[in-house]
Amino acid sequence: MRFLRAVAAAAMGVGVAMGVAVGAPPSAQAANVMEGVYNYMPADGQPGTWTIYPSCVPVVGDLREPLYLPVGCRLHVGPSNGLVGGDARLTGGVWSFTTPVAKGMKCPDGTWAPTIETFKFDDVTMSGTRSVTHNAVCGLQPGIINTNFTLSFKEPLPIPVDRYPLYCEPGGLRRCF
């Protein structure tokens, strides 16, 4: 009888430990998603501002209590002062987005050539890299120009943002739509 109680207690302990491991929240980085107006300061070039607002999918918990932790977020980066914007995704701890620019590079003869701009930035260190890629245009070989930049918080967004644009049912299967 004591043996059965010991086995049951051990199984219960393993079940509790697994429940804690399975129910662990996403990384802290996902819980603190960037939102606001940020100063963009390149190592060389013209500074500007980015308006960043997130849209995320809420984690709805285990049917007993809703948890509103952001996961699957995208940062919508609004451009200004000659900067491009886009929808950044978190990959490997770094936010990144790529945008084609029709008039990205001015040629010596005054015409414009297309480029592709890729921005990668870390929301913890508030630093990143801008990569401008061009084909063989303007008499140049194909190339990539990398420029480092930093970000700093300037001010909150001028309008409220619904970080969780999906509505999730309060009971049952917790379907989101």
C-alpha cells in the first residue's frame, strides 16, 4: 500500500512539473514589445523617426483564466524623413523587415535606380544595421552598403493602439477571430 502511495505521489509530482514546464510563458522579450515614436540615428546619413506600433496574437491561457501575453507579434514601422518602413518580425531575437525602394540610389547622370533596404534591430540594445542592396546599375558593380544605427525612445504614440486586434471567446475552446 505504501508503495502505491509513493508511486502515485511521484506521478503527481511529475505531472505538476510537466504542467509548469508546458505552461511557461513566452520569453520576457516578447512581453515587452516596442511601441511609440523612436529617434533613428544612423552612423552616417540623415536621422529620422520611426513610429512603431505592435499587433500581436493573445495567448488565452488554459481555459481557467485568460492570459494576455503578446506572441506572434509584428511591429508596424512607419517611415519619416526619407526612411522606409515595413512590418518587422522577430527572428532569433532580432526584429527585421525588407522593403524595395523604386528610387533608392541616385546615379551620377541624375537618374534613379532601385534598391532593396533591409533593417535589422535589437529592441534590448536599441541598435541595428541598415543594408542597402543594389544591382549592377549606374555603372557600378552589384553591392551592399551596411550602415549601423541606434534607436532611442522619443514619445508615446499619438493615438491608442489595440495591441491585440483579435477577439478571443471568453469560454469554451477560446477561438480567436
